[in-house]
Amino acid sequence: MNSSKIIDGKQLAANLRKEIADGVSRLKADKGVTPGLAVILVGENPASVSYVTAKEKACAESGMLSREIRLPAEISEAELVAIVKKLNDDTVIHGILVQLPLPKHISEKAVINAIAPEKDVDGFTPVNVGRMMIGEECFLPCTPHGIIKLIEFSGMDIRGKHAVVIGRSNIVGKPVAALLARRETNATVTLCHTGTPDVSHFTKDADIVVVAAGHPNTLTGDMLKPGAVVIDVGVNRIPDATRPKGFRLVGDADFESCEKVAGAITPVPGGVGPMTITMLLWNTLESARRVANG
Ligand code: GUN
């Protein structure tokens, strides 16, 4: 018996991208400003190449300027930092994104710290993270922001609910837990991680489960309370000889068993992924608006 509803991230992303494209047109017409995003990719990690290609395409479709900077894996940290600093001073660029992960010899911290906070549309700099934590104006990190929008789109009123987040990464787990606990959303939040002895003890009581652990089958249907909303952030490649590329994508939740118990669930692909890119465009438009309005 399949009772759960698929949360269509592509549909929500399309709705928001229409609004963003309208915003870009208005900003061009009223202020003569075209939002510009610089995307830096170091090396040729296949997953990163496909993310970056999708970001550039989305940027162009919304009417923004997209500057693609592809660099060899051997580039030094100092050279990369110098490129970022040059973009900080480039007035046609309103957002800078350095695709992670970076090659091992480069400190991600050093590179992220070099991005000017007012161009940090990923919301990764310590200044933005700090502002988010204390409720000041900032760029919200894209995937966590997209997750909040997806839960709202599912029809669930987050206020007063118990949300369980599985995974404590700086990109997803920690910030999404912080956003869910803000006064606006008012959820009670449990953050589970590799040190949690029995994750199902918490998920069985959860109205919302966000799974961002980086492993398939982290969440199964028997771990859920009936009717829970499940947001699956995982993107895992599983070998599959029947597919043209030789693999298929699965999330961190076992979709088949979770779908039978959940009230609503995001698919992989087509759930969180399109929303991450959409919120990046949202932040880039916001950054350009701030510049245009002084
Ligand atoms: N790598 C995986 N997700 C992201 C993201 O949202 N932004 C950047 N810059 N790198 C990533």
C-alpha cells in the first residue's frame, strides 16, 4: 500500500525559477544591473562537473551572467586564493561559488575564507554562518534553504513538529538543524550522527526526517513514524549495467520501504538537487539587488 506523496523538487524549482527570472528582468530594466555568478571548478571530479554544468545552465536560463572558471587539479592554493580575491573586486560578479570538494593539497577553509561575505552566495563563509546562527541578514546556505522550502511545499506546517536530521556536515546537517530550530519554523530538532547509538529511536518519533549521511539505506521504512515527511539529501552512485552510464543514482533513504510509511518523500534524483541550484540563483539575485539598491 503506497500512501505517500512524492515531493516534486523539479516542480517547486520551476515555480521559483520563474519568479527569479522575472526578478532578473526587472532588475535589468529598472537598474541596468545583470546578476553575475562566477563558478570555479578545480579538477574533473565527475559529480562536480555535472553539478557545475547544471548550475551554469540554470544561471543562463534565468537571464543571469554566468562566468565559468575551470582550473587544473594541480593549481596551488595561493593561485586559487588570488583568483577568488580578483573576483571579489570584479563589479560584474555578484556571487562566487567554489565547487567542493577541492583537491587534497588545497585547504577548503583557506579558499572559502577568501570569498568576500557579500558575494558568498553559497553561504559557506564563517561570517555568513555566524550571521545565520544569530538571525542577522545573510545568505542562507542553498541546500538547507531548499530543504525548508520542500517541507513547506509538501503541505506540512513545520511549527511545533519534531524534526530529526541525520548527518552533521557543515554544508547540510548542521545548518539545516539550525534553520529548522529558528523561531520562524519553530521545530524541535534532534541532530543524529555517527556517534548516535540508535538513530531509529529518534526517527520513530519524528514528524520530519532529513537524511544527509552520505550512505545508501541509512533510513528505512521501519525507522519511520507513519505520515512523516522525508527529505533525502543523498546522491550515491550505484553500479547498474542496465543503465547507459553504468550507474544509477540513489539517495540515503531506501525509497521503496520509506515510501510505504512516509506521508511525503523527495525522490532522488528530482528532489533536493534542483532546489539547491534554485536557491543559489535566489541568493545571486539577492546579492545583485543589494548592490543595485546601494
Ligand atoms: N559540493 C556539494 N554541494 C555543494 C554546494 O552546494 N556548493 C559548493 N560550492 N560545493 C558543493
